[in-house]
Amino acid sequence: MGFTTYMDIALDEAHMAAARGEVPVGAVLVSTDGNILARAGNRTRELNDPTAHAEVLVIREACAALGQERLPGCELWVTLEPCPMCAMTISAARIAKLVYGASDPKSGGIGQGPRIFDHPQAHHVPEVIDGVQENTCAMLLKDFFAQRR
């Protein structure tokens, strides 16, 4: 079985988030058999909810649809390195693989900052693949913030 990327779908969600005035981050959660369980972009402003990051939204949706609090075997694809809150949520959900595009030197929690998966309180550590379509993901964010400054 070859490598399949879901980053284009996550990027579509990020573009839709930008169109809503949200920070353009998109995520896709995929089951072990390759079915998309959930997809979302950031909705913190729309929902007036600081936890409504794309990653949290797809995890909530998939858990509700499956009727379980953990997502073993699943892959999470996200356009930006997850923040510490999202990293702990990924760990709590027991997601098998995290794939992200752009790194986040300011707010990242995986390869930057607190490196949540290296912390003893991270009870589960997913496989991490970073840099998938990194330039495209980074440019989307850069362009978004350039338009607002």
C-alpha cells in the first residue's frame, strides 16, 4: 500500500477558515482504512470558543460519530504544527499518526516550545511526520497575516 496524502483536504479546510476570518488552519481525521471521519478548519471566533481549533473539532466529531473517546489507529492531518493544547488532546485521543505541514515557532507544541510528546505526562505518543506540503501551508498563513497588518 502506497503513501496517500490528505493535506490537500486539510488545506481546503484552512482556506475556508481564512474566508470566515479565522486563522487558516485545517485538519482531517482519517480511519485506519482510509475513510475520512471528520474535517474542519479553525472556528474559535465563530464559536467564541478558544478551544475550537481544527484539530480539536475533528477529534470531537470523530469521537461522537464513533461513540468512543479514543481514536486508535487513526491519522490526523493538519496544516500547522499543533499547539500544546491540541498536542495533549491528540495524545489523550490515542491517535496513531500525526502529519502536519508548517512548523509553528511561536505557538507549536510538538517540535517547538514545550515538545509535549517528549513530556512524561504524554501518556501516548503518536508517530509524527512533519513538513508535508510545508511551503504551501506556511504561505497560506503568511499571506493571511500580511493582509491583516
